Amino acid sequence: MVLAVRIIEWLSRQRLRQTARFVIAFSAAVLFLRLLGILHPSKALVDAVFQAHRFESVLAGRYYFTQPMPGGVQFPYAIGLYVFAAPWSLLTRDHVTLLRIVVCAAECIAGASLYPVIVRTWGDRLAGAVAVALFTVVPISYQVIGNANLTNAFGQSVALLTVGLVVVWSQGPVRARHVITWALLASLALLSHVSTFATLLVTLSALAWLFWWVGGARLRAPAWRVLLATTIAVVFSVVTYYGHFGDVYLKALRVRGGEAPIAARAPAPANETPPTDVAAQGARPAGLGVRTASSLLLVTEAVGWPILLMAGAGAWRVSRRHSRDPLVLALCAWSVAFVVFLAVG
């Protein structure tokens, strides 16, 4: 924490404001408390050992994995977290602990990045500090990390950093180095988890569109740069990783088209009871109203109703200002992605 303060002050050649010091101290304290809980001997490992085995496979030179899903299909299991954490494997052989620390640290850094994004855009230091504090109380992140879905948590942290840098750098001339950095960060996020590939791709695409159509002439050039960085990241992630799983995608399409997967069609051994197939029994899926209510209930449990109430109040206040700055448009892009995946889900 102290080293971070000194480095930032040395780079900026000025002392940090009290709010900035609070953000760093608060984020460090949250990280410490998270690690106290996640590394406690009574904390169940859940999937942490599985993650460590994948990490060790990457260190050994095996890079391509799939993960089984309900219904007999699989999806590519990306390795961005493992590649990022590889240099730190020189410090310890406890890879379970290493991955947990890397993911928790990445999430706290991503949350702390909200402060410079808000201060640079709106000039409101108090709002920036409050945003960082509120970021740490969203329930879903504790569940995801607690269940050791570490690749997902890491991908979301890098995705937040990517959007944050887009917001900050879009407020000035966008140089080639900015586009390259956006593309590198976006590539790391896309290669960290398949769900991050989908959500970040939709978010950045929506953000580029909003920059172009809503942001005015000032954001037309950044819109093209964001689209270029997104395209580079997608092409790079597909060529280096996702493009190696053609047979997996074909099998998923066949299953979705009504063909039962091989595992589902295989007869059960004589001494075992065949699994119950709900679809084969003719059970009807729940109605649209039930599915919508269930989805909104999950959203409330994941985000927390206090955050949702404050988000509604904040959206109303921002709409009254009629602002079209990059941060407002980023909030709109995140909202577009939320609505899209809520509808799909």
C-alpha cells in the first residue's frame, strides 16, 4: 500500500489527495480481509484445486482445455488467468494460494480504478471514493471467488479495467499506444473466460456505437479506435485459442438442433438407474413471466437491492444532466449488455 502511494506520487510528481489515499488504503484493507477469509483453513477449496491443476498443465505446456456443461456439450476453458499468473509461480509452489491472491488483487485493483475514471471524467473525488467502496460490497463477487470460479472473476476484473481505460483515454487524442493497450487488455479479458468474451464484446461494441451516434463529433474518432481495438482483440483471441475448438462448436450446434449428445444416448449399465430426462418426459419449460421473475430475483441477490436502488437514483440524476461524456456512455453500454444477456438468459 505504501509502495503504491509512493510510486504514484513519484510518477505524477505531486502528493495524492486525501480521497485518493483513502481509496488505496481502503482497497488494501479489503484485499487483506478477503485473503483472511479465502485463505482460512476452514474455507472449503471448492474448485480451487481444479484451477491449480489447470494452471500446472499450462506451466507444463498444455494450453487447450474444455469444460463439460449440462446437456452433454462443452465449452472452451480459456487460460488468460494462468498465463498472467505464470511468472509468480517462481515464488511459490502453492498454486492454489497463488491463483487466489492474483484474482483477489486483480479485483481490488479493478475496483480502485473507478476512482481515477470518475475523477478524470466528472471531477467528483467524493463520488469516486464512494464508488470504490460500493464496488466491494456487491455480493456476487464473493460467491464467484468463494466457489473458486477464478477465471471468471479475473476476466471480469480485466474487462472493467479495459472499459475504464477506454473512458479515460477517449477524453483526449487517442494515439496508437492507446489502441494497442486497449487491444492487449481486451485480449487478456477475452482469453480469461468464455462468458467474459461474450459480455465484454457486447459492451465494447455498444460503447463504440454510442460514441459514434450519441457522443457527437468529439467521440467519433475514439469510436473507430475502440472498434479497431475490439476487432484486434477478437481476432487475436480466436486465432490463438478459441479457433482450436471447431469440433466442440459443431457438437454444441448439433445438440442445440435436437440431436442428443453421445453421452446422453449411451445405454446405462445394467446395475445403474438411467438418469431422468426432463425433456423426454414432455415437461414444459416455465412461462416467460416465471423466467423473467426468476432472473430479476437472481439479479437482486447478485447485486443487492441497496445497490440497485442507488443505481436507479443515479440513472435518474444522470439523465437530468443530459450529459454525453464517455463515462455516461460506458454506463449505457454496460446497461445494453445487461439487458441483452438478461433477455438471452
